[in-house]
Amino acid sequence: MKDLFQKFLFRLDGHIPGSKVLQRFSEQFPEATNIDWSKEKEGVYEAIFRVNGIEMIAWFEKSGSWLKTETNYTLGMLADSIRTRMEEYGQIMSSIFIERASGDCSYEFIIRDDFQVRHVFMTDNLGNVLYRQNFDENELR
């Protein structure tokens, strides 16, 4: 009866993923709270949630396959070497750690420089800058 109810509910709300996604999510993030699901594109679902007070976003394919997770890092969560390297560009406003199913890891930072201009930095897992973009004007640098 529960499965029948879930199938009916999922047809009414296309933003709620199927049981394969929900099961994989609960296995991968058993401590998750405040879970909010949305459908990103055909066959891909996004969950925004918290684990131990830290906001995370995870993407899953309809099949249940995990694609990636973004974790909002506090400054204290960053390795000292990465934090020091990024602080050379200015004040770190936000940092996101990105893990992909391929095994790739990277960071995304928003940093405000001495002129109060915000920049988006993408780095590899060691903090080496891959690209930098002016956040306010959308200009690549």
C-alpha cells in the first residue's frame, strides 16, 4: 500500500524523486536533516539538506546514481594551506567543497578584494586556481 501511495504521489509532484534515488540518498547521507528535493533537469534530482548543521547539495540521476555533492565549508573546515593561499586574494566570503562521482574534487570560493569587488575562484583540490571570474560584472579574468 505504501508503494502504491508513493507512486501516486510521485506522479503528482515531479520534484520528488523515485525510490532508487531516495534509498541511495539515505544510504549516502544517513544523518541528513531538513531535506528539500527539486528536479534540476530531466532525470536529475537535487537535494538540499544539512548534516551536523552544515548545508550540502547533492545531485542524483533518476537511476539512483550519485553525481556530485557540494558542501558549504566554514573557514575552519578548510585546510590551512588552501585558506592561506586563497586569503592572498582577499577576504573569503564563502567556500564550497565539490566532490564528483568521477573522483574529482575541487573548491569554489567567493572572495572580496581590497576594493570590495567580489570574485569567484574555482580551484583544484589543492587550492590551485583554475579560473577566476569577476562576480559582480560576470567578466572572466
